[in-house]
Amino acid sequence: MLVGDAKQAIVGFQGADARLAAALAAKRPETALTLDTNRRSVPSIMGYINDLGGGLFGDYAPLAAHRDAGTGVFIDVLRVSNKKATRKGEPLAKGCHHVAERIHALLAENREIVDRRTDTTRPLRPSDVAVLCRTHDKARTTPIA
């Protein structure tokens, strides 16, 4: 049995290659099953993901959300421009610095969220934050320092 999501490719940084699963599915199409439900996300997120997926993948099949609708903001989009150096020779801030500053600010707010496992409120934790990058290489080669 092989389980995976070729469109997500979350372990590509470890050398995983989604083409293997695609080749296996093409060889034995009668045994390949495609899920139609996302069990982690709420409808507002799945609407956004389905809109993106349709534009990114010609064969994208929209997924229904299994979870109930959540409350609050489901995505935080940062539009940034490089900061100007305050001192001569000081490097300009890069996008990753802005992302790190925003995550730090969110965590410092002591924002309450509903824990999906316990269905109780608790403060936002670093493990609740997901940062999406356009490519693995972009995430890997963007220095923080």
C-alpha cells in the first residue's frame, strides 16, 4: 500500500519523488483511489485551496471539507517590501524576516484558538503555524540570518 498526496509533496525536502506514486497509479489505475474529502481543514480553507488547486493543476479535483466551519481568520497574507537599511552597510530585511516578525507578533498576542483535538480554547502555539513557500528550493535557500 502506498499513501500520499502528489500535489502536496510535503517530504520532497527529504528526497521523496511524487513521480513514483504517479507512475504506480498509471500502471495500475484500477487500484488507485483518490480521496474527495479533506479531513483536516474547514470549509473556508478548502474553498481557498480548491480555487488555487484549479489554477495550479489541470487535473485538480476539488475536495470537500470534513470539519465544521471554524471561526476567526484562516489565512494571513503578508504583502511586504524590503526595509531600507538604517545604517550604511546593514543588509536589507528579506521576506523571511517579515514572516518571522509576523509569527512572533501573533504568538505574543496570546491569541486564543480552538484546539482541533480537544475542542477547547488555548493560546496559539508555534506548532499551529504553517508557512507556505512556492518551492522547496525557495524555502531551503532563503537565509534567515
